[in-house]
Amino acid sequence: MIDITDRRRFADLLATTTVAAYVLVALGTAVSTTDSAPTCSTFLGCSSDPAHLTLSGEVLLFWGHRLAALVTGVLVAASGLAVRKAAVGRRAARLVGCVVVLFPVQIALGAAIVVGSPAIARTVHLALAMLIFACLLLALVRTLDDHPREETAPSVNGPASSSGEQSERVSAASDDDIGETATSSERATGSVSRLRRTAGAYLTLTKPRLMWLLCLVALAGMGLATLTGAPLEPTTAIATLAGGVLAIGASGTFNHVYERDRDRRMNRTNDRPLVHDLVPARNALVFGLALAATSTIVLVTWVNALAAALTFAAIVYYAVLYTVLLKPNTAWNTVLGGGAGALPAVIGWAAVTGTVGAPALALAAVIFLWTPAHFYSLAIAFREDYARGGFPMYPVVEGVPAARRHVAFYLGATLLAASVLGWIAGLGWVYAVTSIALGSVFLRSVIRQYRTPTDEVALRSFYVSNYYLGAILLAIVLETLLVAA
């Protein structure tokens, strides 16, 4: 008989080893892009020159990388020894076995790089570290999938309130605004209230909650561009962000118009303005077109034609490709629609340089891979609501276990892509530390979905994913400011 306690302990050990392997990858890329290697040019320590013995960020990265390698090596060995006792599946055991074989090779290659080796060795070293992390993550998912657990709880109606409460809130506001008045003062008050309600409805159409994160993506893209030596003028930055806000507003408005009938059937969205006719659909459509046109004019006038064209493409991508074609018709809508959120990274770079560069594409890849890891957790929590609205979201079509696996796989790909971004862009210790801290928290939150498969835990992972992306984007901006200083 298989000891469930042993399997649980092995899963905990494997989870810790996976996190340690990710930390090793992130630190390794940071070491390769800073002065750690030349400053610390011996295998066991740094230069004997007293001038190099200061406790700088580069030296801390060096020792952090060595410590992470030691800890990860011990954990890999322990995982290898624990495989048989835990009686895990054959595929998971083979993956752990591959890691046990590859890790000593990785250590030997790292030592060769320190004492002197061809430049290609660094690339091989990084690729091998990523392969080890990928194998561990796959083994972990296999192990967690095989572990007995409770069934996922029924999906939640929403983090704040139920459908009935939302409807009552809207109805109460409507009654206050539409009721008869007895005096001119009351009529004036009612007019102001209606004006505020209408203004608030139009603001809601623009999906303002999306703006801060997408603007931060564009700002990070601009920051990466400055690392090439290209100057960033304040006018360019302001115009790019203003044009982006208008474009996001246009995209959100078109989404509201097209999905208004489905929104009525979903608890999560049945309080939107078009559902309650707070804004006529025709007026909303004109409003969206005006925002799109103004965005294009701002970007063409104060930025450049390439940034304007990419921004317009992002509007079409979200409003037509994602909202009209993908979202209602395929379970892969979130994956394929991720390009809409990734384009601001390229737009930010193009605004500064007038071209498209590799670091911008690397940042776009991070956003693209992060999107399913981020949104599938929300779709798990609201799967019944999406089914009621007629959307074939992945958890609705393929089930919660399959969606949870995809969250883990896309998260792993996101973490590796973030490390590649740091390597390509030459980002330093601020980015590395932030990626490690928030990436580890994100990974642990996804693992917890297996341990406690409730919709509340899935929703918490969704919020953690926001914190992760926001933090690494801020780290990129801070890195560029430090370089400029």
C-alpha cells in the first residue's frame, strides 16, 4: 500500500526543490549580466584585491548564486533519494532522475565558466538550468495530480457581492435619480446626480482597472529602450501613456458593447452600464470610436507613426480578434488573446526608438505567457458564471484539473521568460531580487491550488499574479532609473 504521508512529504520536498531551482536560474542570469563574473573570478570566492571586497550588489549576487547552487544540489539529491520511498508515478520518477543526472553536469559547467571557457558555455549553462527547472516543475505537477485531494468547491459568484445585491444597488441608484422632485433645488441635485451617474458609466466602459497595469507595461518598454542609450523625452512618455489610456478605453468600450447580452447572464458582469441601459449602445460605440481616433491622433502627433500603428493594432486585436472571434468560440481564447496585453511592451519601445527590438519582444513574451497563468485562476473561480454567459473558457470546456495544470505550466514558462528577459536586456540585481521574491510567491500560490483546491484559493492566486507582474515591471523601471542616474 502506498503511504500517502510519504507522498505528501515528497511533494513538499519537490516543491521546495522546484522553487530553489528557479531561484538558481534567476540568480544565474543576473550574475551573467552584471560585473559579478569578472569581480569574482575564482570558483570559491571573489578577487583578493581589497578594492573588490566591498559588499556590493554584484558580490552579493555571486555569493547568493553559489549558496543557491549548494542548497539546490542538496535538495536535488534528497529528492532523488526520496523517489522510491514515495512510490510516485513512473513519469515523475523519470523526470526527477533526469534532474539528478543533469545537475552535476550543470555544476561542472558552472565551474568551467568561472575558471575560463568559451562564450557559448554560458548559454548552454543557462539553457541547462532552465531544463532542470522545467523537469522539476513537470515532476511536481505529476506528483500533485496523483495526490488524493478533495473536490473543488462550487465556484464563487464574485469577490464582493452576489447578483441580487448588485442589482439592488443599481436599482436603488436609479430610483434616487429618476424620482420626482418638488423644488428647483432638488431638481438641480437630481441633475448633478444623473450627470455623475452618466460620467461614472462612461468611465466604467473604459475598464480603468486595466489601465494601470498596461500603462506600466508600456513604461517598462520605454525604460528598456533607454538602456540602449536612446533618450526618453518627457513629452514622448506622457503622450505614449495618454495615447495608451485612450486606446485601452476604446478597447474596453467595444468589449462592453459586444458582450452586453452575455453580461446580463453573468453575476460577475450584470451590473455593467449597458446591461442597465445607463448608456445607449449606439452612444457607447461612438464613444469608443472617438477614443480610438483621439489615441491615434495623439500618438501620430507627439510620438511616431510606428507607435500609433501598433496601438491601433492592439485595439483591433482586443476588440475584434479576441472579443468577437476568440472569446466566444474557442477554449484557447485566453492564450491566443494574450497578444493584446503584450503589445504595450513593444509600443513603449517603439515610442522611444522608432523600431522594434529584442528586449521589447522578450518583455512581450513574458506578458503573453503570464496571461493564461493569470487569467485561468480567475476562470476557475468563475467557471459556472462563464458557462452561464456562454463563454467556452478553458476550465469550462476541459475541467478544473486541466486548467490548474495549465496555470502551473504557463507560470513556469513565464518565470523562465522573465529570466531570459533579464539576460537579454542586461538587467541587474534589483530585477533579479524582485523576480525571485514575487516569482516564488506566485509559484507557491499555484502549488497551494493543488493543496487546497477551492475557488477562493484560485482567486487569491489571480491577485498574486497581478502583484508579480506589477512588481517586475516596477523593477525594470527602477533599473533604468538607476542606470540613468
